[in-house]
Amino acid sequence: MAAKQKQDAGITHDGVFFAQETLQEMHDQMLFIRRFEEKAGQMYGLKKIGGFCHLCNGQEAVCVGLNHAAMASDYIMTSYRDHGHILARGADATAVMAELLGRAGGVVKGKGGSMHMFDADKNFAGGNGIVGEQVPIGLGFGFSNWYKDDGGVTICIMGDGGINQGAVYESFNMAALWKLPIVFMVENNQYAMGTSLDRASAETQLFKRGISFKIPGMKIDGMDVLEFKKKVAEAIEHARSGQGPILVEAMTYRYRGHSMSDPATYRTREEVDEWRTGRDPIARLESQMIDAGLASEESFKQKDREIKKEVAAIAKAAEAQPEPDASELWSDIYSDPIAGAYPYPGKVG
Amino acid sequence: MSKITYREALNQAMAEEMARDKNVFLMGEEVAEYNGAYKVSQGLLDKFGPKRVIDTPITELGFAGLGVGAAMTGLRPIIEFMTWNFAMLALDQIVNAAAKMKYMSGGQYSVPMVFRGAGGSAARVGAQHSQSLENWLANVPGLKVVMPSNPADAKGLLKASIRDNDTVIFIENEINYGDVGEVPDGEYLIPLGKADVKRAGTDVTIVAHSRMTGFALEAARELAKEGIEAEVVDPRTIRPLDEQTILASVAKTNRAVVVEEGWRFAGIGAEISARIMEGGFDDLDAPVIRVTGKDVPMPYAANLEALALPSVREIVEAARTACGRA
Ligand SMILES: Cc1ncc(C[n+]2csc(CCOP(=O)(O)OP(=O)(O)O)c2C)c(N)n1
Ligand SMILES: [Mg+2]
């Protein structure tokens, strides 16, 4: 009897059962991303990470919920706010940190940095720094799923600012016209840099943006990992079943500024606190699990200590790596060396 | 004269021109309430109000086209691209519309406007955010391309660009925004198409624009220690190019090094060295040498980034080679 109870331990959310191990895994992954981003912020402060660095604190449930719903063979691509997504996809965290530090063992050999994380083995296609750019690219991945008839789905993520780019609508139309298996997903964190949604969008209900293309829309709470996982799985199933694209609006919030250089004075403390303390996805899952008798405050504290240690060790290991070899400057430009593309005869320096 | 930053000089230029001409307006991402991603438009919303300082959604192609249409009807738009990398989305409106509207309409329509924003490499921002694309734009008949290298030029050139009756591509440099210099107060205009000799010298001409002008001046100081007096010429306007000033300098020094941050292939240096060959061949005692950014997408890693960019050392070495002192 006791054994059976243990097997059945879990939480049923809106008709979907989440086993205890799954819940713990989701929790640990979200907490790992949170601590990883905090470490990245710290390393940026120490000038060990340079350039632009966009953290996803607050948006962890979207990253983790999505990856619990998608298959490993599905394609995912996003913007420059990519650390959480590539980690949730299962990329090697040391390689992600090494990339932030511009080290040889980075996910893209130190060539891309924070904004350009890729992991082709995990079907994670960036890491795209130009706002909206990944949307037509995602269309192409979805086209490929359809062309090869491989049963795969493409999940193409953009921001609430990115959804205003014209190419998004060209993509919506083609995706719907050809019934491509694509989940377009807007991470609506309410701001595009310093511009709040209502200052940039005539229609602020972003899930409706596909209506004139006959793309159905879903608005999902992106601060509740169970709800998000459940609903996004339905969206993915819709695309996989041959019914064409679907648009998901993930309601979420970024706790930090747009990038490390943004003091975020365009929003109030109260607003940030409301999300941070009132709707935090990690705290929420923790209390759900405690209420269900699946974990204790102490077990979470212990877990947090372990994760913090793990992240510190990762940062240390990544930092110990060498910078990329100077020859890497000239590699990966073309598939074959092309005359004229490499150091010029008689070049200076 | 006041000591102000490059950023403040640009701000002053816009504020003065907006006060002078009610048809001038500023539009772009984060230009109003955020006071500009790089704070170039600081205070302009407060001064001129939301009808003339306008935040846009992230829709470069759309608002670039808005600028073209508004300019065709007599307004004087300043369209800010947060950086020129993002203007790639708007190239259709810039190249296919703004640049050719006057010609296509047989002179009936002009497009008197400024597209402006930060160009060139910033620090550690990788391949998509570190590009010098002035050669693409300068290649297009109908566009003027302006690139100030210091605060005073930034002010004088931007004011002249706003008043210009054609489309001006005004490329600022992110790393230069904080540079401080003496800038004339009030009315100060620098005509487009006039180069400036930033340092006089007799032994070698170094032509360099935008941030590379500073590199060239630093190289000149190094070279002076070895007894090589370099003349540094900043074209300031890439198109129309002030060939006369460059050729006059080469006629004096008989040697030339052309520096640019952008890629070597079909770059600005290729154009300038061809002009020197065409117009100053007999003056040359040595081949023109180009110092450029390496022909690679900008890498993120600090060591690789440093290798990708032109350096003062490379300019010094090129000048020595040109002078037969390598
Ligand atoms: C085409 C283009 N324009 C402008 C930028 C500068 N920029 C970078 S992120 C950003 C805001 C994007 O906001 P959103 O799409 O909501 O994504 P979030 O940062 O909130 O994840 C802007 C304007 C850019 N990278 N690319
Ligand atoms: Mg956003």
C-alpha cells in the first residue's frame, strides 16, 4: 500500500498528472536557471562577461514548461534572451557558461557569446540578435518538418516587441497557407526594452495577432509551470497533428532590466514586486509541492544549496578554460576555404 | 565653445534644428521616453513633446518608409536606428525608395531626411551587432554618407545633414559617444563633402574616418617618435568624397595608408585607394596600403575580437612600410 502511494505521488493539475519526480525535475531545472542567471549577472559585474547580456530571471517556467512538452527532436529557436532556453533544452551548462566567458569550450567555441547560443545536437537553433529574425527562420525549420514529413514540430519564440516586425506576419501567412507544423510563441514579458506593451501594440492581446491568418491563439500563464506545460503541450499537439500553426502567448515577466546596462526605471518597484513575490514560478511550485506533501521547505533549501554549489563549480570550470585559439578567427566562415576570404598575401598585421 | 561629449553634440544639433524648423521631427525605437538607447536624444521629448519625438514599435522597415513618405511631403524626418545593424531590415526603403525617388520621379519628389544611428563595432557584442556597413550605403547613388569622428564634427555635420535637401545616412560611433571635445555653441555648420586634415605631416598620408581617425592620430604620435610625420585626413563625408583634399595631401607626402574598421573586400579603402591611383598615380612613391577590419564576422571572445579589429600597431606598421622603413 505504501509502495503504491509512493508511485502515485504527484499533483494533478487540471486533469493532467505530474509525478513527483517530474515535479522535482521541473523545480530543479527552474531553480538551476535562476541561479545560473544570477551567476551570469555577477560575472558580468566583474567584467568577465562582456557586451550585451540578457537574463531571463522570472521567465523560467516558460523555458522549462516548454521543454517538458516538446520532444527532443522538435526544433526550438529564440532571440538573444537565450540562456534559459538552451539550458532547459539540455545543453551542457559548463559550455553555456564558457560561451558567456568567451572560452574555447563554449557552445559555439566562444564566437557568439550571450546572444548567440546554439546547440544543433539538441535542435536548438539560437540565439538570434536581430529582433524578429528567428521568425522567418523558424518558418523554414517548420517547412523542413513538413517537407521531410518527419513528424517534428518547430517552436519559434519571439518577444512582445519582436512580434511587431513585418516579417512575422509574412511568416504567419505562409505557415497558415501551407499548414506548417509550427508553434509561434510570444514571450510576453510586458516590455520591449523600455517600451511597455501598450505603447507599442495597438492590439495588446497578442494571441489574437494570428486571427486574420486563421492561426488560432492561446494565452497561457507563463508563471505557472504546470499550467504552462499542459497548455503548450496542447499547442504542440495541434501543430503535430497536421492542423497547421498555432500562436501561444506566454504571460511572463523579466525581473531584471532588459540587459545588464538597463536600470529599468520605466517600471515601478511595486509592479516588479507584484510579479516577483506574488507570482514567482519557483516559489509557486514549491508551495504546491509542499501542500501536496511531496517536499518540505528544508528539502528545497537543501536543493538550493546544492544548485548554488553546482553553479559555482561550473563557473569555475568554465573560467579555467582557455580562450579560443587565434586560428578560430578565420574558421567557420565558409564550408571550404575560399581563395580571397583568408588573410591576404602581403597583408599588414 | 563648450567642452561636451559627442553624444551631447549630436543632441544639441537636433535640438537646435528642431527649434529652428517645426518640420523636423525625431522618430525611432526608445528615442522619447527612454531618452535614447544611447541617450543621444536625452531631453528632447521634454523640449519638443510627443508629436515631434516619437517612440516606435520595433519595425525598422515600416518607420523608415514612414520617414521617406513624410519627407516627400515636405517634412524633415530624422529617423534613428538604434544601431545600423538593424537598418538592414529597412534597406528596401533606403536603397530602393529614398535614394532613387528624385530620379524616378523626374525630379518631382525629393527625400530630404536623415537616417541616423550608431555604426561600427561596439565592445564584445558579436557578429550581428558589430558591423561597419558604410560601404554598402555609399555605393548607392542618391545617398550621402556622413561619419563624424569627434564632437565638433558631430554637431556641425548633423546640423548640415538635417538641412540638406537629400537623404543623408548619418553613421555615429557607439564607442565615441562619450568622447569629449570643444564644440562651438549655437549655429555651427560643416558643409557635407569636405574632408578635414586632422594632423599636418609631410611623410605619409593616413586617410581614416569615424573611430579610426582617433586610431590614425594615435599612430601618427607613435610614428613621430621615429621621425615619420604623418598627415591624417578624415573625409568626414564618405559620399560625396572630398577627393581633392586627399589627393592634395598625397601630392605632398607621396605615400598613403587608408584605414577603415569595416571589411576589406570592396570597402571604403578600396574606393579611396583607387581614387588615389586614378588621380595621384604620379605622386606616389609607394603602393597605397590598406588597414582594415579582418574579413570575418565579429567574434565574441575578447582575444579574437581584438584580432578582428584594425589596431594602432597595424597602422604604424603600414605607415612604416609605405615609407620604406619596415
Ligand atoms: C531589428 C532590431 N531592432 C532593434 C534591436 C534592439 N533591441 C534588442 S532587444 C530589443 C527589445 C525586444 O523586446 P522583446 O521582443 O519584447 O523581447 P525581450 O527583450 O523582452 O525578451 C530591442 C529594441 C535589435 N536587436 N534588432
Ligand atoms: Mg518583451
